[in-house]
Amino acid sequence: MQRIVIIGGGFAGADLARRLQRKLPKDWEVLLYSRENHFVFTPLLPEVVGAAINPLHVVWPVREMAPGATCRTAEVEHLDFEKQEVEYRGPDNQILRENYDHLVLGCGLDVNLDLVPGMRDHGWALKTLGDAIELRNHVIQQLERAEAEPDEDRRAEFLSFAVVGGGFTGVEVAGSIRDMLSESARFYKRFKLEDIRVNILEAGPRVLGPLPESLSAYAERKLESSGVTIHTGVSVSEIKADGVDIGDGGFLQAGTVIGSIGNTMHTLLAESGLPSERGRILVDPSMQVQGHKNIWAFGDCASVPNAYDGKPSPTLGQFAVRQSKQMAVNLLATLSGREPMPFSYHTRGMFAAIGSGKAVGNPFGIKVTGFLAYMMWRAVYWSKMPSFARRTQIAFDWAWDLLFRRDIVELSTLTTSQRHKK
Ligand SMILES: Cc1cc2nc3c(=O)[nH]c(=O)nc-3n(C[C@H](O)[C@H](O)[C@H](O)COP(=O)(O)OP(=O)(O)OC[C@H]3O[C@@H](n4cnc5c(N)ncnc54)[C@H](O)[C@@H]3O)c2cc1C
């Protein structure tokens, strides 16, 4: 058998494995490596943090998405281009190797925890299912701490939240957290909703920079009226345990700081020696890594030139999925001796949910706002969920969210034996 090895089970890698399984010649197989055994539908992670969706409903096992592929839940630690092998650790920490005939890199990007001093120690990232579950738990714990805390100043610290970055993720997570807090505050006696502060700190002149100005202005107005304070034109110089240093000597109190900015290359790729620019692998328009005929890269980890506008593709799931479609065509063409084709895609527009049942978006260049945009936002993401089962579960979650209050149960993972060791 000849083998295509894919690294990464995200939007790019899992989708490619699914597409290839049906079309590969009989003597070819797909071997997919991913650190987690599931694909994460990241656009809905902010809703997990805000307790609008069950965490398990935004993930899907990669081996169920692509049953024809062999899936290994393992982190690839080294690439040997000379021997055409990838190296990973087995269950007993032993070093194992597998060979490839074609290697496809779809490892995404890592969060840069060193972009802002203090982020590593005091900040919260939102990238994985684990991040979303932990952050959801933490927000609920902050409410419980505030309820137990007699000192007013300390209570104010527990009840203050700051999101660094007013891009799509930052705005969505701030709106979602605010929604959960609005619905939950009434169950606590020591504080009121007015005592809770949610802030967005954006270095640029407005939030949601890639959207038209009027949509940003609408989002800012609605977020402010729902209780989110927006600070634009401020740069965060340090994240501390009790807040953030901003600008020239300013300080904003925040017991919880969520960083939605800053990506970096995975160590695997950084150490690979492959050509890169601004933290992304350099590929030619057909997504072949420059100088390597049988190595390909796509998704967030690669700077894929878009033939539609001549620009590098942005780091977005919708681009990763389109690249996967072209990647499948190109691999099949190459296996049968034909030339691969360049990637070309015109974006259909973007949406951002801003909380309180509202969103903004520009599908096909048409500006939409409010509840209509929110329903469109939900319909778009719902239709992109990878399985009918998950689509059904998400539909129930959203129906539940319309009728009932958000769930403030802390998903405790403390076991009896851990409690006894304390
Ligand atoms: C909170 C959030 C919200 C977002 N919202 C949107 C949105 O609304 N619309 C949109 O278009 N985009 C959105 N994005 C961006 C989108 O998630 C990314 O563009 C997309 O995930 C990129 O797909 P990918 O396959 O390249 O990488 P990823 O989806 O990040 O997948 C990479 C995979 O590779 C694995 N991996 C990495 N290194 C290794 C290794 N050494 N060995 C084995 N496996 C490895 C990872 O574990 C992961 O499974 C959002 C992102 C976040 C974080």
C-alpha cells in the first residue's frame, strides 16, 4: 500500500480525510494523526463558554467523520523528509515511526501565550474543547467565589472580566459570557447584575475590524447597551492576577482575562526547516510546500495564496474547508500524473454573534444586523456541523436556550480520591 499521511484533525485535515476515503485508488491509504480524537467546531466554542450549548455537541470523533481512514490519536513530534517518515510517541512513551508517500500538513496554529506578558500565567485562551469547558467552569466559579466573599473589593475583582482583542472571537465570547451572567446573577444574594463588569479591550479603532464600519458601530452600540464596556485604541502591556496594565500607566481591574489574540507556529513545523513567513508554511498556489513535491500544507498553518484576489488566505475555517476540497482534487490529480490546480475562493461573508440574541454579518456583501442576522448566523453554522446527530443536538440546545435559563452547573472533575488527598 502507498500512503498519504495527514497531520491534524481540524477543519482542513479531517475534511480532507473524509473526501479522500471515497476517491483514492485501491492501493492507497490515508493515515491521519491528531492530538485529540475529535474535530472541534470552533465557531461554537464561545457558546460553550456562555453555557448555551452542551460542550460535547461541538465536537465529533475524527474516526467517525472519516471511517475509511486510519486515525491515530497522537502528537507527531518530528518529520524526517529524507526517510519520508513521521515520528510520534506510542502509549508507553516509546518512539514510533510511520512512512509516507505524500505528507499533508494541516496542524493549524498554536496560541501565542507569550504575545502579552502575563498571559501564560494569568490569562485564559480559547482554542480547544478543554479551554472552553475550563473557562465556562471558571466563570461559574467566579460567581460562587463572589457569593462567598465578604470583602467588597475582592468581590468586585471576582466579578470583573476582560477580553483582550475585539475580533470575532473576542466579541462573541464577551457577548456569550454576558448573556450567561445576565441570566444567572439573580440566583446570587451578595451581588447584583450591575456589579458584574465585562470589558473588551481592542487596540484598533473599532471592534470587528474586517466587517464594514456600520456593522462594527451597530455591534458596539448593542454590546454597550447589554452591559459590555468597549475600550478601543488601547494596548494591553501586561496581564496580572487582578487585571491588566493598559496604555501608559493605566490599569483595569479584571479577575478573569481572556486572550483572543496571537497565534504562533506549532513547534513541529517551526523545527521542520520548511520555508515559512509570518508563522505560516510557504506553499505554492496548488498548496505544495515550496521545494518539496510530495509535501503539502493547508489550513491555518500554511500561507495559501488565493488565486481569486492574489492575497494569502486568512486563518478561517471556511477557507480551510475550501482548501481541503482543492487539496483532495490536487492529490488525486498528482497520483494519476496530472498537474495540480491553484486554490481560488471568494468568501461568502462573515457573521459575528454579539449576545442578547443578536448578530451582525455581511453574507454575499449584504449587511444584516439584529435577530435576523442571529438566525442566519445560527443557520449557517448549524448547516456546517459535521453530522446529522450533532445538528439535531445543537438544534435542541438552541431551542432549550430560548425557553429556559442557562445552566450554571459547574462541570466538576474532582474525584473522591483527589478530594481525600487535599
Ligand atoms: C474560538 C474560535 C472561533 C472561531 N470562529 C470562526 C468562525 O466563526 N468562522 C471561521 O471561518 N473560522 C473561525 N475560527 C477559525 C477556525 O477555527 C480556523 O481557521 C480553523 O480551525 C483552521 O483549521 P485547521 O484545520 O487549519 O486547524 P485546526 O482546526 O486548528 O486543526 C488543527 C489540528 O491539528 C492538530 N495538531 C496540531 N499539531 C499536531 C501534531 N504535531 N500532531 C498531531 N496533531 C496535531 C490539532 O490538535 C488540531 O486537531 C475560529 C477559531 C477559534 C479559536
